[in-house]
Amino acid sequence: MSAEKNIVMIGAPGSGKSTIGVALAAAIEEPFTDIDTLIEQSENTSIPDIFVTRGETAFRELEAAHTVDALNRPGVVALGGGAIHNERIRTALVGHHVVWLECSVTTAVSRIGLNSSRPLLLGNVRGTLIQLLAERTPLYRGAATITVNTDDRSPDEVVALVRAELHR
């Protein structure tokens, strides 16, 4: 795989971007980058702390910079659920394999739990996820080159489906 054609995981919180990304990267023997983890490491703090101390706008700027940088290196990249809102990121995704890990609200809530530490999911997790999915689904659909539903599927099953689509 060349640096021009990375595999990028997009989707809602709880869709499996990190889990599937790690497993896929291992299966195809490529490096894995989780943008949220990269931001936390580079800033030496947690994403919730960035939201509280610097605000969402500052976080989104960091997210865009790290995403564009990561897409210039070979491998599998997992984006944060909200990264798709950023036009700079959507533009950077063009030409890559963009895998939308689609899942239902029920699945997402069961995976992340109702007491989420994710900054945009504080409070009514289910209601917030419904709203976020309504806003983001058209963006995910527009950016995706591959769509795989992760409901009721194991990580191995999802990885196998992604790999099959990559070889089409």
C-alpha cells in the first residue's frame, strides 16, 4: 500500500473505528494511527481536557492538522467521529480508501455506555448520538468508498468484510 492510498476508518462513536483499525492494520501488516490518541500524546493531555481548557475549535484545528499529516504516511488511520465535519479533512480523504463503519444508535450506545467521557456525548448519550448521526450520516456516506455495517458483527467479521471490499 502506498502513502497515497491509506485505509481510513470513519463513523460514529462506538462504531468500532479503533478496534477495527487495529485489527485491520495487523491483518495487512501496516501501521495503525488513531488520531485521537495521536492528539492526546502530542498535547500530553486528554481530549476532554482539551475541550474544557481550549475549546472545541482548538481541538478541531489539532484534529485537522494531525489527520492531514497522518494521511501522508502509509497505514490504517482511525478518525474521530466528528472529524467528518471538517472540510479540510474531507478534502484530504479524497483518493484514499475511506471505510464508513456504519452502526445503529443502539449498538453505539451499548459499546460506549451511557456514562461516556466523550465531550460531545455528555448528558443524554442516546439522544445526542441520534442527533449526531442525523448530522453526520450524509457526510459519512459522501466520503465513504466502502461501507460496512458493524451491528451484530465481531471485529474479525468486519475486518474480513473490509478486506473483501478492498480487493474488489
